[in-house]
Amino acid sequence: GMRDYFYKFTQEDSDWYVNRYTAMHRPTWTVEERDEKIAMYGSENHPDYRRNVLGKHGDVQNPLFVLHRLMRCVDLKEDSDYNEEYQHVKVNAEMIEDVGGDIMNCIDLPMSHTKFKTTWAGMDVGMTNHPSEILVFAEDKPKKGEESTLRLVSRFHLERVSHLNQVALILWLMNFYKLSAFSMDKTGLGLPMFQHIQELADKDKRIEHALDRVKGYNFSSKILVDFDQTIPVEEFDGDPVEDTAIRRNVLEFSSDKLREFVDSKRLLLPNDRDLIAEFQGQTYTYDKSGMDMYGRKRFSQGSFHALDAARMAILGYVQFGIESFMREHMKVKKQEPVFDSFMQF
């Protein structure tokens, strides 16, 4: 459907806007192309023909992002400083074999990437037929009182890369970027990787920070995301934290948060075409029935590994405060003072 749109720049005052038009509004639209599209969609009444070509409302699943809001987050100027600095690294098994079997011989990031003060990463783990995606975001802290933005600074697309090489890259990225959190899937294929990192960090003083900072999440589970401040103190049973806990499904919560970041332009994306296509293509509904032999989710259409990595990174970012607080609470377990300390959330 996406290729039936075209974009046109318009300038208002000093800002450039990208406007989206459907195919039939394009200056080069021809009768032949119209017939070709009808053939492609099967009929003029097909909902996708009505939506993508005529621009009318078709009963298609809701996209995750409103397109013009998503495009507002993208730096389309190819030679901008940001696009020059952004790194999209693609590595596959053959490339690694060519350099002696060590993935680190394929990785060469500019030293300018070590200057980001605060960074966050997310990963979607794949192995055999699915690639792994790792996205690293730099947090840009604005003037006082404004909220931070997260800017995608590097993307690692790994195809058929061995477990050990993926673990080596994760630990190296933790160190290189001084990541505040590296969030990944700890189900299916992600589980042995997550456990392996924890074991290595437990044994090696130089990487022990990975114990706290590599976060494992499960898209189908529920996590504590906030506290309900409206519950009167006298209704607490025992633990004020548990009694007021608000829990949400990880997939829905991370999708909502990612959408909030896009809507408020707090997510900045480079001019990376297939990343943008992936962000445009995902809809609200996952194909729940699609599981492969490893119990890994399979999507109804296309694959959204980079998008899942973005969900993970955002999740690690928004959960950082509450998880630090919960770790302290688990250590302290003193009822009264704890209650005061979480009122600020």
C-alpha cells in the first residue's frame, strides 16, 4: 500500500512540511497505471484500492502511527549533520567468517558516538530466519522544564549471527555507549542470550554493570508501570507499593509510549528508508496465532524487528525510574518511608 503514496514539500513561513497525497493526485498518474492498480488490488472496490489509490476511507487495520506525525520526526535532509552521524551497520554470518569469526572486526563506529551523555538501546532477538535488530538512542536533554527527546544514532542489523557474537556485540555496545539500559526480549531465543549476559557479568568485574542495565522483558506479560495515587492510605492491606501498583501488558504499554513519543515529536529518526517503511507498516493488531517452533512471535504481514527494538528501547527508558525505585524498595522493605518516596512518580 505504501508505494501508492507520494510526498510533496510545501513551505509555510520558515518551516517545511511534507504532505502526503494518494497516487491519483500525482502529476505522473496515467490511465495505464490506474488499470494496473485495479488489476493489482483485484477490483476498484477493494478496500486497499479505495484507501491507497483513491484516498478514501477503507476498512484496513489502524496504523500504529499517524503518518504525518511520524514524518515530522524524520530528518529528511540527506546531508544534515544528524544523517551523516547516524550509523546503520549490517552484519551477516559470511562477513564475520571473512574477518576471522569475530563480529568486532566488522564494527567500526565513529568516536563522535562516545560523546553522547545518556544513551538507551533496545533489541529484538532473532536467530535463524529472523534478523536481530539493535537500536541505540541518544537522549537530548532540553532546556529546564521541557521533556527529553530520544534520537536514533545507530542501528545494527544482524543476519544469521551466532549467539556468542551477538552477546559479544551487546557487551561491547554497553561499554562503548555507556548505556543506561539495554532492553531485550527475554523469551524464546532471547532467554539464553539474556541469561548468558547475566552469567558473564556476574563473573567479570569489568562488566558487572550489565547485571542492572541489561533488562529482559516479555511482550506478552504484565509489568508495574505506575502507582495509583487515588487509593486512600487506610485501604492498604500490607505493602503500600503492591496495594497501589498499576500493571500493563508490555506490548500495549510499549506501543502506547512509542506512539506518545512520535506524536509529541520526542522521537527523532534519521533518513533510513526501510526503518521508516517498517514504522509505517505496523498496525495495532499482532497475529497472535503466529508462533514458530521456538514459541517466537510471527507477524501476519512483513516483519517489524526494528520497530520491536524501538519498543524495547522506549520501554527501558520509561521504566528506568520505577525499576530503580522498586530495586531500592526490595532492599529496604520499610513501609512508611517508601510510600513518601514514590509519591513523586
